[in-house]
Amino acid sequence: MGGAAAIENVRAVEISLHISDPGHSEVDAIYHAVRPGKMRIDIVANGKRVYFERFDGDKGWDWDDREEEREEAAAATAALRHGVELPGILFGLHEMRQRGHQLELKGRQIIDGIDYYVIHLRFSDGYETSLFMDPQTWRIDRRRDIRALHPDLDPTPTTIESRKSDWRRVDGVWYAFMDEAVNLKTGKVIETSKVTEIKINPTIAPVIFTKP
């Protein structure tokens, strides 16, 4: 991803992206995250904010057209936590153990002609996922796990593969500007996320992560 020093220099990120749910909806979003592990994503449709989720370091919250935020269920909160903890946004693989997570090399697996290294990541809360590292680039461009794509909307779990591509270097760190979520049971692309801009260490008001 660019080396330990470059990764650890990332204290905060602001990621602008376009999210497409094939056959259903297309929206824009702005994702903010800060160390030691807080995040917020705002969803915009037709120029208007219609939804947001945030993780304050302890609990998850969401809002759409309600007058007040509501606390999310445990599964949705865990999904937000896992998202910000995964290597590739704020943190590197070398930081996983010190953050309480466990890593194990599970050998190799050939997918689409690439003989990936398979890394098993077990989060501190017991949730598990598999990361696939390309032996040529040493970047993680696939992830597989059993989960709900949007647990706050539909908690039904399925086997999802996240496929990352269009890697670009931003302030010394490599980021994937394209991410496809694929249902491995059907082979269907269920969501695509295309990054339009990444800002490293922008000024972010702490209040956006806390309940008013």
C-alpha cells in the first residue's frame, strides 16, 4: 500500500464516490473516517442528502427522513466497525494485531489466473473474512466473506466477493478507485463503487461522528 510510514501518516480520509446498485439505484456519497476508528457516510441523491450512517467508535447510528437519528442494530453497527477497521482505508495489515485482530496465512488460491496469497482475518469481535493478496503487486484486491450487503436494510447473509481495481497512489498510499461486490452464489454484481476523489488528512469537524 506504500509502506508503514505512509500508511500510518493517514490520520483521516475523505472519499467521494458514486455507488450503483444495478437495476435499482445510483447515488453519490461522501465517506469520512478518522483514527482511531470513527466513520460517517452521507448519501446524496439528486443533489439532496437522503441518508447517512455513522460509527462513533462505540455505536452505529443512521438517519433518512426521520427527524432524529436512531441507534442501529448490532449487526449494522458491526458492519460499520469492520469497514473502517479493514486494511486499505486508514490502517495497514501491519496494524491489525495491535488493534486486537488476528491474522493467519492460509496458503494460496488461484482465481482468474492469479495465484493469490490467502490471509484469514479474524476481528476482535469474532467476525471473519478472507483477504486475497496479489503476489505481483502485494496489494489486497479481493475479499470474501459471508455477510449482508446492507444489514440495516436486509439482514440476509450471502457470500460476497469484493473485487478492487483501478489502483492509484494518493499521498504515497495506494487506493483502489473501483470496487465491485459480487454474489458468489449467483455471479451477479450487486453493487459497484467508483471513487471520484480521495483527500488525505483533511480537516474534519469531530461533531460529524457524534450524536447531536
